[in-house]
Amino acid sequence: MGNFGDWQLGIYLDGLQGVRPDLPMSYAALAEAAEAAMSPELWSYVAGGAGDEHTQDANVAAFQRWGLVPRMLAGAAERDLSVELFGQRFETPLMLAPVGVIGICEEAGHGDLTTARAAAATGVPMVASTLMQDPMEDVAAALGDTPGWFQLYPPSDREVCESFVRRAEASGWQAIVVTLDTLTLGWRPRDLALGSFPQLKGLCLANYFSDPVFRSRLAVPPEEDLEAATGHWALTFGNPGLSWDDLAWLRSLTDLPLLLKGICSGEDVRRALDHGVDGIYCSNHGGRQANGGLPAIDCLPEVVEAAGDAPVVFDSGIRSGAEVVKALALGASAVGIGRPYAYGLAVGGQRGIEHVLRCLLAETDLIMAVDGYPDIASLRRDALRRVG
């Protein structure tokens, strides 16, 4: 198997024939193209963050405070970007992070299925959101043999929550990722200015509307009264009263690996592991939920130290291969990407997602080649220096 960076050679060879890429090669160009492709409401939801978006911007800027130390003559002609999580070997350190409106980021409205197919084509695992346009069973089937994890927004209705977990298990999802930083909706001025929240239109609620327990709560099926079904969803989606006392119950629902998403402090890591959690997902929701917080990458070292041997997945602020390398060097076991692949889907469908993944993997691989790091294990904390 060749190196991921070899992909760029084909682009240069095509250039000799006057053929240039028809998809953007940089994040800035990708975002510009996605804005042109999306409706104002969808662009606001995907691109926007909480408050004045300072934390969202800080997530990205904080990576610039770290620099990778070049190591010459390190024998990095071949690079191994594979990682191991819960006893399973993944070919790359990337994961497709959960995006709650990915289903409507393509015109056909089946973006969850398209993302799963892109994951299957590239071998990059998918962490699928509870908020899907197609039921989780169909999305899991589209993944084929590529691993997929199910991200759970725990509803306040425990029986619906349990039904989601049972369905995820039965349909082949390999881990449950419980998101804790969206138990209530954050303050998002962009969306407020447009009066727009996609789920209140009944979008991306296929897992609820297909769930027998959720449907049993309704006087009539969603097909007959979408407004009533959506209203009931809105009343049960938020669960701000969830506490550590509920974690034992969540743990009891499944034998699958259980990760908590939104953990950004060492103390919370230790409490989570004490409650039987298998892994940690360090994230601040890309700055979309709470403004005024710490950049997620600044929290990662403390989280990794507290996690010990437990795997730590990281997302928030990943825009290029450089951020992937730095997150791995700071101890992340795997790195999730969100907005980049959502933009890729909007611009180019499945091919757009695959293009974004190949760009990220190629740049990650080539940085490791140029700077002398032959594998993920060699990207340790001492590979980074603080930039003044």
C-alpha cells in the first residue's frame, strides 16, 4: 500500500495534460464554494457558532500556538497512519464527526447515506448523529465493513433513549458516543437572526419518527401530523437535568464501548472512567454551543493525561492536516472532522467528501514525511514546541 501523500502525484500528472482539480484544494476555497451552494439558513447552521463566535474562532487559532519540530534522516519513506481503538485497527487516524444536519447538506436530502458511502469508500470511520435524515439502520447498512459509531443525544424520555441504543446495537454500530454539551441548545445569533432551526421543520428527525417508542407517544403518526410530532420532539430532545447519577443507567444499556463527548477537564475524565466509560471524546462542539470557553485543543493535554490508557478522540478546529498532526502529537487517539466534510458534501456530494478526506490524509502524511515522523506513535508531546 502506498502513502496517502502519493495522491497528489496524480494531480500533478493531470496538470501536465492541462487538467486541474474541479474541487477546492484549500479549506478557505472549500468554505467559499459551500456558502454558494447552501441556502442562507443551512449555511448559518453549519458555519455558525455560539455568541460572537470567539470560541469557534479560537479553536482554530489555538493550533497556531504549537509548532512541530522537524526531525531529519528519520527513515520516513513509508508512513503508517493507522491507529487502534477498542482492539480494532483503523487505517487512518481520521473520523467523520457527527454533524446533525449532514442529511440536508446535499440537495437530494440523504446526506447521512452519502456520508456512509464515502466512509465505506475511504475506510474512514463515521460517527453518525442521532439527527439523521434516514434511519440509523439504513445508514449502518451503507457503511458496509467500515466501522461506524452512533452518537446519542440522550432524550429526556428514558424509554426512547433505551430504544435508540438497542436499535444502534442491533443494526451494527460499534460504539455509543453520548454527547453531553448539547443537553440544551446554545445561544446562536446567526440562526436566531433568520428564525431558523431545521429540526423544528421536521428535518433530520428520521430516527425519532421511525422509532416505535417515540411513535407510541404520539396521538397520530408523524406522517399525519408533522407539526405535533416535531413539537413532541422539541419537548423531549433537551435533557439539562442529566447528571453523573444517570451515567450508571446509560452504562447499563449496552456492552458496546461507551464514550462521553464534550469532556474537556481532567476531573470529568476521571469521574467518567470511574463510572465505567470506555473512552473520552474531547470536544467543545466546534464552538457551536457555548461562547467564552477554552479552545478545545488547549484542553486536550489535560484530558489525555487523566485518561491514562483509555482512548481519547478529539475534534473542534480541525481544518487541515497540520491540525490533525498537532492533535495526534498532543495525545489524541483519533481526530474527528466536521465542517470540512459537510462543505465537501455540499459542493460535490460523495465525491466531495472523499476529496476532502484525501486532501486531509495527504497533507497529514506529507507533513509527517517532510518532518521525519514515520508513524503515529512517533508523534509524541515532545514533537511540539510552543510558538511565541
